Amino acid sequence: MTWLLTIEARDPDNQPCVLRFSDGAYDAPDDTLYLPRIQQPGLYQAGLYAGEIVSVDRSGFGETTLINTDGGLDYLVDYAVDGRAVVLSLATETGVTEILRGTAAGLTYQRNEVSLKLRAPQALLQRPHPYQTYAGTNTLPEGVEGTADDIQGQPKPRVYGDVRNAQPTLVNTAKLIYQISSRDNCTVTSVYDKGAKLTAGAAYSSLTQLQSTAPAAGEWRAWRGYLRLGDSPVGTLTCDARTADTGIDAVIAMLCDEVDQPCDTSALSGMGSVGLYVTDTADTAALLDRLVAAGAWWRIDAAGTLRAARLEVPLTQSDGSPAKIQDHEILSLDRKAAGASSDGLPIWRVTVRADRLETTQTDLAGAVDEGRRGRLGRQYREAIAERPDVLERHPLAGELEIDSCLRDLADAQAAAEAILELVSVRRDRVTLEGRVARHRLEIGAGVEIVTPRQGYAAGRTMLVLGQQINARTGRLTLELWG
């Protein structure tokens, strides 16, 4: 077998190119040249994110070293590879199998070798999500960019999904113009002063009209993510706003679109509406983590597509049956836990916090009724699912509490019940070591383990949480749960 490495790059003239290397002579079917320079194929690790339900190290890393004793690779110093795709494949008599796809972190040079540092594909999403800042260019009373003395340089807020009781940014002090979202796909639905709902006027038709025409006294009017008041607020000003589509699948797609990341979120359709209000410089990956916290996961597959799905078992391959690993194919098998709690026991109660308010308030207008007063004092409402029979069997069974972006309490309750269904029974956490060529599996796929050890004689279907590839020894270590 022969290891093959391809690296997308930019040449000294900044033109796209592909660098190709192998760890021995390789006669490609299409006569593509692979330089036999690989000294150490490397050790690679990657994983998926499934929130508090299943913790796994997903910080992908790896390194491949290339032989440069003769200086034949010195030219690479003028090539740019960082942030670009790297593919490690294994060529055997039966063909070429892609083993992993990652992102180049860069090349380092020693006297006799060149090292390629590799990061997981999601590394490009572990950077600040695109945002705009206020220019501070208002010439009062005109402008919606603030001044150099107030909000210049501050990030503009952004609304994704259904956001409640958020504080907008005052962008024009002379005309009482505020902004709740810099994204065009936003509608302001309600405005409150000290918790009391203000009267809505007709929507503006343009930003020009918003700046030229004041609302009537006691009213507010809006255009996209801007709103304007007819009177100065007497207390804290908050508002509700939403995008056209509030489903979790659509909101994740919005984030991906803003960073040009291909995605497939169809598996999350129907999971519920969410609300995400971003007012600072959050990483894209961190925003995705918040969205999938209540019973879902996301990762970037070998083709570079972000995939998000519900956390479910049993899991199967696309043909409906899980891949199977038999006892004679297993080099080692270690079970770490038989439950989802931190001490390895099942969970008997799951609490999903939902319907988040961006601003909690106690200093409220007298017109605010008792029901709304109580709601404004709590950031979340809670959906709780319990199984007392689990606590009876396991007196030390744990509890799981999750802060979610879900908007509707009914969706949060369904999520709590689904999560409890997963974690209230035995769920094994297993580390399995096998051969790369035989046991190559996608993270997030299902696999059936068949072995007399650990009680798996009849087979047990598990989720592939993570993997570590030792390309030098040809061994693959899988982190499994199920």
C-alpha cells in the first residue's frame, strides 16, 4: 500500500495549484505525478460536537513530514497552503481510498525535512463570524452610523431566527433611531419601554423615509433592522425581532451562507424555531455549538460539507444497515462508561432551558401586568423530562441541564424527552482500535460491533464520535457511543 498526500496551494504568482506527494513510487492511473517524499504519514485526530450530551475532543490536528535532505522541496517556501484543503489517501491493489480531509495550518522547515501541520476542516469556522462595525460618521441630525464619541468601532448587532426582548443600539441620538440587526432579513415585531408595549405605526418603505419622517408621539416605526421612536424612552428600551425563517435548519444555513460554507441541515427540519442574537465577535463554530446544544450535532464531512443532524441511536449507513466490525478485526476494545453522566451512570432528569430573553428586567412600568413581570424576571423557561424508575435503580443517577436556543417550550419539551430517551439507559463509551484500510468510517456514522467481549456477542450499534488515525502504523482508533 502507498500513502498519497494532496495539498491545495497558491504558487508564487498566486495561482491555484495542487501539490502531490507519496511515501513510495506510485504509478497513478491518470499518470499524475506524485513526488515520493513522504517520510512520516502522521497521526491525525478529529471529532464531532454534540454539546453536553456526549463530550468528545474534536480539536483536529495532525502532521505529515516530507523528505528534504537534498533541498528538493526548498521551493515550497514561496507557496501558500494555510487554510486550504489537504487530503490523505491510501492506495492499495483495490484502488484509492480517501482516509481523511483536513485544513492546512502551514509548512515548517527543518534542515532535512518539511512538516505540514494539519487541522480539522472546522478550523476555518473557528474564527470570528463576519460582522460590520459602526463607522461613527453621523453628522447630526443625519446618519445611522453613530459618532466618534459613542458607538464608532462597535460591532453591529445581528438577529438570526426569533429574538425576544433584546436591547437595540442607539445609532442616531437626535432622531431616536435604533438598530436591532444589520442583516437585511429582519423584521421588528414589538417594541417595549420599561417592559410596556409601545404602539406600532406603519412600516417605513426605505431607510431614507425612516430618517426623514418621524413617528407620531407614542409610536414606533421600523424598516428592516432599524426602528425609530416618536418620543424618548423613559426606561430600558427592548424589542422583539425575527428573520423570515426561524427553523434551526434555516438559521444554521444562514450562518454557513455568510462564511461561504456548503451545508446540509435537512436532517434538522422540524426540530423547532430558534433565536440567536449576536452583539459581539463570536466564532462561527461557537454560534453553531449554541444552536445544536439541545440534542443535535454538527461536523464537516470529507467532501467539505457541513452536516448537522439529531443525535439518535441506532444509527445506520445510507443503505440502512450499519457497517459491521467483527471480533477478529478488532485489535483492542476498551469500555470507559455505561452511562451518559460524568460518573458513567445513566441520567434520570433532563432540563432544557428555552425561550430565552436577551434582557431580564425588574424595573418595569406600572402598566406591565403580573404575568409579564414574572416572565421578564427569568431569562429562560424550562422543559423537564424525568424517569423516576431510573433513580430507583441507580440512586446516584445524574441530571443534565442544557441552555438551548429553542424558542417554543413545546419544542424544548420534545427535545428533553428525546434526550432523556438516549441517556436514561445504558450507553457505552468505547475506544476501539482497528486497521485503517478495513475500518475507515465517517464521524457521525453508525457501526455495529460484534464480539463476545463487553456483552456485544449479538452486536451493538454505536455512533462514531471521533477517530485517531496513525498513518505510519495503519491503525485507526475509534471513539464510539451507543
